[in-house]
Amino acid sequence: MLDLFARNRVATLIVVLAVAYAAIGAAAPGYLSGATASVVISNSLVLMLISLGTMIVILTRNIDVSSGSVLGLSAAVLGLSLNAGAGLPLAIVFCLMTGAAAGAFNGLMVAYLGIPSIVATLGTLGLYRGIMLVLTGGRWIEDLPQGLKALAGNLGFGFSALTVVVLLLVALAWYVLRKTRFGRYFYAVGDNRAAAHHLGVPVRRVQFTAFVATGLCAALAGLVFAAQIGFIPNQAGNGVELKAIAVNVLGGVSLLGGTGSVAGVFSAVIFITSIDSALVFLKIPAYWNDFIAGAILLSVLLLDGRIRQIIDRRIRARRYAVHERGPVPSDEKTTANTVEAGR
Amino acid sequence: MTDQAATGRVAQLTDIWKSYGAVPVLKGVSLALQAGEVHALLGGNGAGKSSLMKIMSGVIPANSGAIEINGRPLTQASPAHAQELGLYLVPQEAHILPNQSVLENICLGLAASPRALRPRVEQLVAELAVSLDLDAQAAALEIAERQIVEILRGLVRDARVLILDEPTSALTPFETNALFQRVRKLQAQGVGIFFISHKLREIREICRTISVLRDGVIVLSGPLDSYSDAEIIDAMSRVQITEASGKDRTGRKVSQIGQPRLSVRGLSGEGFRNISLDVRAGEILGLAGVVGAGRTEFAETLFGLRPQTAGSVIFDGAEMKKRSPRICIDRGLVYLPEDRQQHGLFLEAPLFWNVSSYLVHRLPFFLRPGAERKVFETFRSSMGIKCTGPGQEARGLSGGNQQKVLLAKCLSARPKVLILDEPTRGVDVAARNDIYDLIRKLAAEGVAIILISSDFDEIEQLADLVEVMAFGQSGGELTDNISVDAIARLAFGASEARHA
């Protein structure tokens, strides 16, 4: 039982989430409904995209703190081109290209120029926000066409076109990272860069690709943001990158690279967004949100850490138990113990 | 293809030059490797051996010169390219992805999926006669198993040229034999192998030809049979290694051994149980055994790094119940760990920090780097540490010099009892002799030394008495007639019966 939770952050999250839902449902009847689910999902889209992108970069043992600014810049490009009379498809292409270019610049600096990712993306965090402000002249972009807002409209069951796109993207990310050779490379590069290089993995290209993917995700998040809100403020996406990093940690993605799953990130995003919606429902003032989200994040991590420690201690005890028991241990026994230790 | 490969030349290096900045490390090296040849490559610290290997395997580019593998030129410095041509470097320190499974570790970088390659890997594992769980997470692998993963990586890639960089430095003799059998099989299949090792006896056993590198040039090359051990060692180090530095323990033994320093009674802990031993001032106690016998765990428990479950430790006449590294260092019980990269050195820190790090809790609040540097300089001259200065980073030093820095660190604590865990692993012959001399000198000064080593030659040369551990238990004791054979009998007695 404990093993399950230690190995699988998703399981921990789902159990905690289920308990929380049951408690809130009991305290505020009516919370557990299709309407709540729909709100949670559509509220989670932006964070989902940013977290997914951030996860890919973290897997390769880098970090990207510029996503919020990329979101803002891409959204501004989208809004400006729409207001300049471009068609919606063309504006979306511009938006995504902006994100890809911003990600490519980050990737260029980190993978090919050797600048530490935290430094490079801290720089572009300011730079991209600055470009956005220059482009917009510091003004909010309003009067966006109805066609854009319609993307966030309900198609049925509380799903919008954007929701479908994001869910498909999550599925795609899961498939690529789990089931393809190139996906495995992301894990390999983050796990041990030297080993990956030694075995012919194109380390730099993988790192570069991760940043481009992150940029694209952030641009898509910018599109979702603009469609949902209906206007683009100067500070669009401000601070979302840190929330995304917290989500990754909560979802079991190691900041040291090499481990983490799309399922974990997905559950963590739903978890965090559910907290927000529950607080609204429980009529707790909104200014409590950050406090409660932070406290829950820390509690889950603490719980998780304790479980891991207990498991480690058990594995150790089992591994060395052969020597306590007496005579010469057989080969089989030793192997069996190593196997369990490896899990 | 096999016919051609079985007769021809599989690797050819012509006039390789390489320099780092203004410092030339390779000055026109040419080497050839025939199919089915096991070619020993030797060289001291800084001889250019590792640069040569890195160039061959595409890790770094050469300044000039040509490399041909399987008749095709190595045109770009990339390991993937070298592997594609059929060359695989099995590095001394295995490259492991700790979060991936063993199978994924072996198959990473190959076009086929791990699942498709599984039967082939299983077959190779069986041929190598090792027990390895392919589904275990690689983080749980011991050093020896990591080495085997690397060898399997080379084999699964069908390499025609293998470079084995000290492949046996972490293997048990049983595993070494299995490896040698595998090497002979590969040899029969026409694979050419560069075999890098500091152990002449192993080289004699497995290699046919030898090349010795010194200061970036090949100083000796040809059939192994035509050179004596002394000639080879001479070629490697300009300093003549005299017979005197071989065995002289008898001269010291009688006069200088003093009162007991450390007595261990029935100590049990993780990976070992009921170990008792005594070591007196000026005595070298060899703690022998094979990899995995529990010697390192024992030493770490003595040093307070692991919990003990039973037994007592008496140091200088008083029992030490509570032990932590800090307490041990303060009392004069000092441990030199086995894995110098992971547990010993601060790789990015300057050398003088490394040396003073043991006593960092005794340094004044406002540091005096000048004094620390002076301490380092003393050790540098007395131990012959080759470096650019006390400010150099530890990463830049060769294995032998890194080990000397670690020894200096231990000595700065003025130990009464010094536990040395594999002090000469991955260290070349010349530096190894320096370290042996140093150990003898320390003993003569009255330090009690526990020498943990899997190299039984080393134990035979240095130890005044020997305690053998096998499978976490005491395997026996030798007080006189210490010989490699006697140690091996005790260390493998159970092991051979087990595998027979």
C-alpha cells in the first residue's frame, strides 16, 4: 500500500483529492456537480498548458521561468494582428510562431550557447514582457472579435473547442514521452547528460526542442487566455510560471530532471484548480487562495517525503536482512532483494 | 563480412596530435589494432592515455591525424559516429541513468525498442554469466553491476572495436574471470580490443600486444611476450622503480608496533555481522575480501555513517558509543572513502579547500586562506602532488593525484587510526608506489592503519596481518605467511563452492 503511494504520486494526489472533494461536498452540498467539473476544467486550461510545457523542460534538467511572459507576448501578437484586421486562423499562426520563436531563443541560449537555463529564462522573462509592452504601447488590448471568444464557448457537456485541443495535446504529450524513442530522450538527457551524450543521444537538439515545445504551449495558453477573458491586460500570464513549477513538483516531476509523468502533472493541475473553485464555493474570501494553496502543496510534499523515507528504510532493512539471518545467502536471495530495492 | 573482419585491421590511428591550450598531450601517436587482438594500453598519470581514448571514441576532436575504424574514417567528433563505425568505449566510471531501468540503460540510443532488444540482451547476460535484473531501476546497481551494464552496451551494439578502460577495477575475481572468458570469445569472433589496465598480471593473462604511452608518445610497442614487467614499468615511469619499494614490512614490524589503538568487538550492522579485530599503533591491518563482502559497510559503520546493531568499538582504551564523522575525526579515527568522486572530493573547489575541508569546523570564523595554502603546499611537496597550484580545481587532476589530495586531507586531521578503503583504485603504477611508500611511512610514524583492498597483491605487500571478510562475516585471519593464495582461499572459499 505504502509502496503504491511512494512509487506513484498520481495515486497520492487522487486519494487526497477524493478526500477533499468528499469533505467539501459534505460541507457545501451542491459542490459536486457537472457544473463544478466544467468550471474546474475550463479554469485549468491555461495552467495545464504552461505546466505541461514547463514539465518537458524540467525533464531535461533545465527550467523555464519565462513562460508567463511568452504567454503575454503571444497573446499580444494575437490581439494586435486581429485588431489590425488579420483573419483568426492567420492570427493564431502568428501567435504560435511568436511562442515558438521565443522558445527557440531560450533553447538557443541554453543548448547551444551554454547559458544556465535559470539565468537565460530570467533574462527573457523581463525581455519578452518588455517587447509586449513596447508592442502594445503599454495599453490593454480590448475589442477582440467574437470569433476568438467563441473558441472558449460551450460545445456541450461544458467542453469548449479549446478544451478539446488541450486534452488532445495532453494525450499527445503522454504518447510522445511514454511511447516514442524521442520521448525517452527527454528523460535520458535530464537523468544523466553525459551518459546520454555518450550513447549518441542528440543532447543539444533535445534540450532545444524542449524549449520550443514550451514556447508553443505558452503561446497556446496565450490564445486560451485571450479567448476566455476577452481582452489582454499588460500583465497577462504574470507569475503563472512559478505556479507551473509548483504544479510540477506537486505532480511528482523531479526538479533534478529525468522523472515525472504527464498523468502526474495533469492530476496536480486539476488538484490546484479544484482548490480555487472549492474556496469560491465555501465562500472563503479570495485573498486566502494563495495561503491555502501553498499550505496544501507543502502538506502533500511533506506527506510524500515521509512515505518515501519509510519505504527507503524498509528497503534497506530488507536488503541487509540476509546477513542477519545467518549462513551464506544464496545468489537467488540476493538478487531478489536487489530487485525489490530497485523498485 | 566476418571473414574480412576476422583477418584485417579494425582500427588504425595515424599521427594523432592533441593539445589543450599550449600544453601538448599527444605528440604524434600511431597505433594499429588487428581483428581478434587484445592490445594492452598503459601509461602513467598525464601520459595522454585518456585523451587518446576520448579522441578514438569521438568524445573530443584531435588537432590533427587520422583515425580509421573498420576501414572507414572517423570524420566527426561524436560518440554516436564512432559507435556507428563499430567502436565502443566502456568507460571506467559507468555512465548510468539512475531513474531508468537497467534494460533501458543498455538500449538507450539504439534504433530498436528496448522490448525488441530484450531477448538479445538476456542472451548476452547469460553468456557473461552475471546475475542482473533487467527491470530493476539502475539507481540500485552496485559499482560492479554498473560496469557490466556498460560492457553490455558495447556488446549489444555489435562493436568491432572495444575499448575497455580498467574494466576490472571494480569487479570481483569471479566476475573478472567471466569477463576474460567473454573477451576471449569476442576475440575469436574477430573483435579487436584495447585493454587499459594498471594490473600487469591481468594484462599478461589476457593481452597479446602492448603499447606504453608516456608524455604523449608511444615509448614501447610490440608483442607482450618480448617485454619483462620491469621493462614495462620502466618505460611507463622515467623514475626507476626499485625492488626495495616492493616488500620491506619485516624490517619495520618488530620494533615499531605499539599499544592497541582500536579494538572492535562483535560489531554488526548493515551488510555485515559479528566482526572483531584489533589494530595497534604502527600496524597495517589488511582487510581483504571480494567486492560486496561488507568491508565498506563495516568501515562506514566504524566512522559513524551507518547505524550499528550490535558490538562495541574501543578506541585508545575507551569505548566509543556515539560515533559521527565529526567525533571520529576529532578523536583521530579517519576514513578515506572508496569512491573518491562521490564521497571524497569537492570537485569544483580549489585543492587547498579540499585539504582543509576535514578540519573546517576548527578553522577560525574569519578564514586565513594563506595558512590553508601553506598547509597544502607542505603536503604537495611531501607527497609529490602534481598540480598547477593550491588554487587549482580538484576536477582537473588525474586519478592518482586526486587520491593523494584525499590522503593529504585525511592526514591533516593527524589520524591515530586511518582506514583506507581501496586507496589505489584507478591509480597508475608510479602513483601507486608513491601511495604504498606513504602508507608505510605513516605506519612507521605510529599510525594504526586498516587497509581495505580487493587487490590481494597490495595486501600481501603492505599488511602486517590480514583479516578476511566474506559474505558479511569474518572469513578468517592471517598473522604470518600472508600470501595472495592464502588470502584468496579465505575470501573465495565459500564463493567457489557456491558457483561450482
